[in-house]
Amino acid sequence: MLLKSNAVRLTETLRSVETMTRFALAVLALASGVYTYLGVRGLLDGSPTFVFFGAIIYAAAVSVAIYAFWTFFLRFLPLVTNGLHRVLLFLVMAVGCLMIMAMSSWLNAAALAGSAALEQHLAETLSGYAADLDDAHANALASQSLLPDVQRASDRFAKLAADERDTGALSGTTGSGSVVQLLTQMSTQMDELEKTITGSQVKVEQLFDEGSQHLKTMRDLLSAGGEIGPRSDQFSAEVVQLAAVIGALQATSVAPSVKRAAADLSLGFIAPVANGSTQDLQQRQDLAMDSVKSSVAAQSQALSDAADKILAEPTVAPRRFQPLSAAEAVLRYWQDFIPSWAGAISIDLLPVVLVLVLMVVNDALRRDQGELSDAESVSAGEVFRAMALYRQMEAAAPGAVVLPAAAVAPAAAEPPAPAPTSPQPTAAAVASETEATVTPLDISQRKRGEGPARP
């Protein structure tokens, strides 16, 4: 009796949750359609009317497809008992789930996390351009490191010129001669190179301040509220201007100019003719100018090596900003939005749980009904109909009065009437007479082999 009660309760419960199952499936399909509409709307181009109707039609098709797909499996899969057929249905369901994720789930994720994904893309872009600006500024400042070397060389040549003019430190004769002219010429060239480096320093600072202002505007756009679309457009405009600033910073490096100037010091060295009044003085001037030439060559090599080290540093590669749609941003940064992906996929694939529950319950129901005996599986109505048939068969004996089934059924609880005193007929005679006198009854009995109640 316990098994019978369990089977009955399962059957009644399945019938009671059928409406709830349909309602839940319809709500899930509708929710998926709504988020699919929000996701696909950002992918369509054209007039607002075209975008609206295109997104509505696609979302409606997705909702109908999801509802029909899961309705089929909720109806059929729990009733299939053959192992091979179940495996085939599971394969078909897996293919259908992949198709649902392809046509709906990623759009649901775009609707759930599209704005956050776009902000993530803008944040990554901002970080990259900030690093590029810092690198370009560092490269430009590295060129400024040559300024002390140039200043020391200029001061050295100027001091040697003054010593030669005042004390004749190089040639042994005071006054402004060829040696003083050569040293003054080298000092002047170094002063010009110093002015070039100093002028570029001012320009570098101006460009860096301008780039920092663009970065500040980009940060403000990123942290501001409101729709992401207009903010993304303004962000793109700032990116273009910042890229131009970074390129200008790259071009302000004076390292190539210093290298060329250093090469000119050595290769373009022009010594004046000794103008001493005596042969001995001219010889001493020639020796002094050779010494100056050697010093200039050493200074030129030092500046050239320093410039080469700066030029060997990697330059900032031009960065290209690529605007993304919400769906593209969700696909690119999917690892940062796994919860949103899980929610979007669960909306479409949650009916899998309902299918599995119904399959398990129906299997349990079939097992419980299969373990019931014939006596435990017969209903009260079936007992009444069997008793009525038995009474009609008894009444078909000779001398008995045939009673209609409707009159016999209420009296099923009374003891059977005594048989007439006439001799008992044989079994063959009873069967023959029964076939001739008993009216066939419509006995709609439920077979034990039939499947359980369907949800």
C-alpha cells in the first residue's frame, strides 16, 4: 500500500506542476528574448525604426525557439526508456544547447555586462596611452642628460681660450692668436648645441603637460556616469589628440642632433693658420692646435657614444585605439565577466534541470508501478465492473434472472444471491450461454505496462 501511495502521489504531483513548468519555461524564454533584444540592438546599423524592428524580430524568434526546444524535451525525454534512444536525445539536446548559446547567450551577456566591458576596454586603453606618454617623456628627458656634458665641454674650451689669451698656457705666448681663435670657435659650437638642448627641454615640458591634460579628460570620461556610447566617442577624440602629443614628444629628442653635432666637431674640424710673428711661435701654435684637435676628437667621441646609448633605447610604438561594441567587448574581456556569462547562459539552459528532474521522477514512477501486484493496482471502479460482470455470468445460468449492470453495481457490497436449485451446468455450457446472453461491457482498464502520467 505504501508503494501504491508513493506512485499515486508522484502522479498527482506531476500533474499539479505541469502548469508551473509551462509558466516557468515561458518566463525564461521571455527573459532570454528581452536580453537578446538589448544585446542585438547595439550590433545593428541603420535607422532607429530598422534597428527596433530588426531587434524585436530576432528576439521573438529566439524566445519561440527556446520555448519550443525545451517543450519538446520536457515532453519526450522523460517518457523514453530505451538507453540508446536516451543517449541520442541527449546528443541532440547538447547540439541544441550549443546553438542556443550561439544565438542568444552571448547577446544576453552583452546586455548584462556590455557597459562594464566597454569601460574595461577604455580603462585598458587609458592605461596603455598613459604608459606611452611616460615612455615618450622619459626618452625626451634622456636627451636632456646630454646637456651637462655639452656645458662642461663648452666651459672647458672657453677656459682654455681665456688662459691662452691671458697667460699663454698652450703656446707660451699671451694674446689672441690662432689657438685662442680655435678654442673660442669650439666653445661657440658647444654653446649653440647647449641652446638647442635647452630649447627642446621647454618644448618637452609643454608637450608633456598637454598630454597629461588629455589623460585627465580621459579619466574623467571613464569615471563619469551616464550612457557609455557618448563617453566612448569623446574618449576616442581625446585618444587621437593624445597620440599626436606622443608623436611630437618622440620628435623632440635631441639625441640625433647631438650625435650629428659631435660628428661635425671631429670631421669638420678646421684649424686656423698659425699667425705667430716668429717661426718658433708658429711651431708652438701648431703644436697647441694639434693638442686641441685631439681634445675635440675625444669630446666628439664621448658625446657620440652618449647619444648612441639614448638612441638605442626602444622608441614608443604608435598605438591604435579600436572602438568596440558591447558584444565585442564582452567577448574580448570575457575572463573579467565570468559571473555575467554564467547568468546569461543559465537563463537559456536552466530548463536542462527541469528535464532531468522529470526524467528521474518518471523513472521512479515506472519502477514503483512495476512493483505493484494486480490486487494493489486495481481501482474501486474496476472492482465494481468486475463484480457486475460476474453477476451477469451467474445470472445467465438456466432459471436465473438477468440483471442490468447498473442495478448490480450498487449492490456490489451485498453477498451474492444463492444459485438456483437446478443442476449446475458444465463449464463449456456456461461459456456458450454466456457468449449468447451477456452484453459486452466497455471496461476501460489501465494496463500495468503503460507509461506513467505525462507532465
